[in-house]
Amino acid sequence: MVPALNQRVQPSIYLANDSDRITGAIEFSNLQLEMESLKEEVRDHAATVSYKLQHYSKIHRERNQHVMASKWDDE
């Protein structure tokens, strides 16, 4: 278990009238919360479960090319 975390962050940088153009929020939030988060200096992260992966494959895109990296630990 990873404990809850309060993290200091820099407020978002935007021009004075840019916030007037925001009309909605992502599906699990709302406009009021998103507008408040633009000015926050501390972000609260809830406690969560952490996992240590022993066998995994990682695939990511890099300049329109697919790159795959694998790690296999027998520990």
C-alpha cells in the first residue's frame, strides 16, 4: 500500500482570457473542479496499491515507430 500524498506543484500557466474558453471537463470530473485545479499549489493523491512487476513487456510509440522492450526477472 502506498500512503496518501500531498504534493506541492506550480500553478498552471495560462493567459488571462484563456480560462474563458474552457467549456467542459473530462468524464470523471466537473468544470468547477477543473477550474480550481488550475490554481492549486498542493495536489492531494489518495492512497493506492502498488505492484512490483517481475515479468513484463513494454510497448511504446516513438516517432511513428513501434518499439518493444522486455524485462524478465527470475527474482
